[in-house]
Amino acid sequence: MVAYSSIAHMGYILLASAAATKVSMLGTVLQMISHGLISALLFLSVGVVYKKSGSRNIDVIKGLLNPDRGLPMIGSLMILGVMASAGLPGLAGFIAEFLVFRGSFPVFPVQTLLCTIGSGLTSVYFLIAINRVFFGRLSDLVVNLPQVRWRDRIPSLVLAIIILVMGVQPGVIIALSEKTAIGMAAIVSPPVQVSQNLQESLSEVRSKDFSPLKGS
């Protein structure tokens, strides 16, 4: 499920790159950075769950937020990653998706609306998975889970902190990537602008009346 959600987010990057506006290109950069952080946190959490429980099957692992015999910290960090992947405000995924959709809509309105629907579906299937895996009664098939050591927790905590900081203060990344994003958009924009100017000039010529040849 984490892998398939990654494919969906790659579609957002493709959409923004095709639109090639200044805002969408900036969103592309932020989306690649945030997606790398969020996917790393999710895959790492899945790896820890598999290492401790011996399964990645949603029908087998349940109730892992149990504070006594479950994986409460890893579960909490994975829930944070899921919320960031769904574009919850205050996390890294929100500002990236906002810029992608805002910059792509003027060029590809229908495709952008479809992508926003896909973003909503991400929230739905992730919440279903989280509810089944981490909430409820701990499964009888998963017993005596080994304790998660700090060497397994620290990488997840570092990623979670970066995701939070990027969500609250995205201006740092924007300042570093804005010039490059505008430059990439400028590579595509001139031919488009020339084509628009040419069409406007042709329309102006067609609107003029050359028939009388006045003053000749």
C-alpha cells in the first residue's frame, strides 16, 4: 500500500512538470523532497513492524498501538507519515501538493481536479489500513513482540521532525529552490510565450481592414 501510494505521488510530479509554470515547478521540487522524506518514514515503519511482528499482512497484525504489548511509538510515527502523505496542513506534504495543484490548474484543469480526487482517496485507503493495523484489540496471532530499540526509533524520529519542520516552515526549502524552479520553467515558457504572441499578432492583422489602400 505504501508503494502504490508512492506511484500516485509520482503522478503529481509528472503533472506539475508538464504544466511547467513557475509555481508548479516549485511544487515539483517540494513534492520530490517531501515525498522522499515521507516515503522513507513509512517504509522504515513498515520494516520495523515486519521485523517485530513477522508479518506485513493487514489481516494478521492488529492493535499495534497497544501500549503494553504493541508498538506504540512506531505506530504513532507511521500515523504521522500517513497524515503527511495525505496532505494534512502543517506537514510537509501539504505545501508541496498545494503548489503542485495551484500551479498546474491554469494549464491542466481537468487533470488537476482528478489528482485532487486521488489525493482524497489516499486519505481514505491509508486511514482504513491504519485503523485495521494499529487500533482495536491486539491480534492473538501477534504475541510477545520484541521491544523496539532506540537504534530503530532514532531514524524514524529524525524523519518525523524534518517533516514537521518542513510543514511549518517551508520557506527555507522554497528560498533554496525558487531560483532553480523559475529557471526550469523559463526553459519551457519562451516557446509557449512566442506562440501566444504570434497568435495575437495574427489576430490583430486579421482584424484590420486593408481593402481601401487609403492614401495611395
